[in-house]
Amino acid sequence: LARDPDNLGELEKNEAVLSALSRVLREDWRRSLDLSTNIIYIFFCFSTYTNFHSVIVNYKIGSLCMDVIDYELRRYDQMKTDLDARKGGGDKSAGKEKEKEVNKSAEYLDTIIDQEKPK
């Protein structure tokens, strides 16, 4: 529906739909990567036209997208670290030290994100 530019004007007028999409993205994006990807794509369709940029700003989609990207990058790094640790197997102390660094960095990023979120 959002892929057709003619529908974007009507979707913009339907505040209930946009509010529901942004709320689901804000609250449930960690539960389903497919759902969050589809919702982000809908807002991406709005972002391609400058007259709909107000929709992106009003619902703070940029901040939500950055949270999703940050989370997925950290998750990728953790999976890569785990995979490297399984492959290496011989140097376990370095793997544990690296894991502590990753956890500390993740906690620090979570703290920064929580401080930057609008109240």
C-alpha cells in the first residue's frame, strides 16, 4: 500500500494508522525483525518524498531506526565474537576478556541511548 505514492497522501491523513505503526515499532521492534523491517520500510516510503518528511519527524522514526540499527550491529558483533571463540577454542582467556569488553561497551551504549531518548 505504501509503495504506491498516490496512497501516501491518504496514509498521512490517517493519524491512527501512523500512530499505531510508530507505537508498534517503538515497543515491539526487538520481538520481530521482520515486523520492524516492514514498518521501517513503510516509513522509508514516506521519507523518499520531501513533503512527507514531517511524518518522519513527528513520529521520531529516525531515532527509532538508529536504535534498531545499533541493536542489530551489537547483536552481529556478539554473534561474530561467539563464532570466533568457538572456532578458536584454544585461547579462552582472550575470548573471555573480549566478551567482557563487548558487554561493557553494550552497557555503555545502552546508558547513552537511555539518556538521549526523549522523555
